[in-house]
Amino acid sequence: MRLPLEIKELFEDWLRTHRPDRADRVLSLIRQMRGGKLYDSEFGSRMRGEGPLALLLSQRFATATKRLGLNRVRNRLDTSKFRVPDEARLVLSDAKRDTRQLRLL
């Protein structure tokens, strides 16, 4: 979770308004993964947490993606199967013959 600049204050206000019973716990968990801060602006570390809680979340995410078949190698897109529809071909050929058209096509 990224909470840069004034976003961290907005998030904390929202959390305390809408989930007052969980606000301290949520903020504590975020700080545990950010070295005591709500946001770390350093590139490379700002998008990932550190410590045992971050490791646990990473392992749970990896397990879930494996179980659901996500992050697998997908087939490459074969563009040879695409073609211009016949109606569009007529429009394109008419536009090329029409000298009043701009030469964009």
C-alpha cells in the first residue's frame, strides 16, 4: 500500500471515521512493514514491505496465484489471424481514390 504525501493523512482520517475499531491495528501493521513509517518514498522499497508480516503476505499471495493458475505462461498473440473487415476495406479503398481526402490512410 502506498500512502505518499497527504494521502496518508486522508487514509488515516478515513480509517478512523469508517473503521475506528480497526484503525490502530491497520496502521500498526502498515508501520511494521515500513520500518515504523506509514510510507517509505525510497524507490524499490516503497512498493514492497519488509519483515515477517510482509514475507507471510508474499507467501500467501504466491500460494493463491499457484492454486488459481495465475502467473502461468500464456500463449503468444498470433496477429496473423487478424484481418481488416470487408466493410472497412471498401471504405479504405474509396478514401484512397477520393482526392479530396487528406492523405492520412
